[in-house]
Amino acid sequence: MKYLIASDIHGSAFYCKKLLDAFKEEGADKLVLLGDVLYHGPRNPLPEGYSPKETATMLNEMKDKILCVRGNCDSAVDQMVLEFPILADYAILDMGKNIIFLTHGDKYDPNNPPLLSDGDVLINGHFHTVVCGKKENFFYFNPGSISLPKDGTRGYLIYENKRFVYKTIDGETKFEFNLE
């Protein structure tokens, strides 16, 4: 199974469309969203192409391919317009011996991780910066923000067969990381 993992769309129809184009181009099976889907939040500027309704419409057309966790800007009102669940704090992907723990990052992050075993993976968004590496006994990734990056990089993670690849929204590979 091939996963495309992204975070922090913040209602940008412009970048949501680019993300969905990348999803199709990559031939991914599932789109994993790490929260902050529709609302930009009171501390953030409006992202380019801000249109929560249009963003919801585009995502609803793919509802059977989306796995989403709740971000700190997501609410029950957002769930009313989205046709896929967004209100769980985390999701877990089974890799066999290990797990991938997916969360937004406002509750669990590398400085406050969930209970993880050696070789497990923590992936979160929230901080709007791209990170890849190992922390203590687990691997850690953050795909940054697709619409409001603090480091200027808009991109996503691809996960397939214990291999992570980070690409910019334009498809340029920035790093590759094998878990084996």
C-alpha cells in the first residue's frame, strides 16, 4: 500500500488541488491528512486560495481514499461538511513488527511522544516545518504545511514498503529514508 502523507491544508483550495494532483501523479492508494484541514486558525494568515467550502468539496470527492486525524484547528462543525472522519486524535498504521503513529502534533510530538517501541515511527504536522530523523528509540517525520510553511517548503511524504520519501509539491525529491 502506498500512502501520501500531508498536513495543514488550512482551507487552501489552491494547495489542496496541487496536493490532489500530486496524489494522482504518485499513484498513491491512501491520502493521510494530519489535521488542520479547513480552517486557517486565528494565528495564521489566510493561505493562498482560501476557500474551505471548495477544499471540502475536493476532499469529499475522494472520501474513500482519505485517512485523517484532527488538528487543533479542526472541529465538529468541520466534520459536518466533510464526508470522512476527522475527529480522532491519532491513527495507527501496522508495519508488522512496528507501527506508524499518525497525529497532528498539538498533543503528541517528538518532545512528548506517545508510548512507542524501538523502531516505531511518529509522524505529525502542526509545526509547519519539515523534519526527518531518529529521536531516541523511534523515527520521526513531519511533512510541514502544504499551505502555510514556516520554512518555505511545501511538500508531502510518501510511505511504501518501509521507505519514506519527502517531495516538494512540485515533485522534487528532497530526502529518502529507509527503515531497514
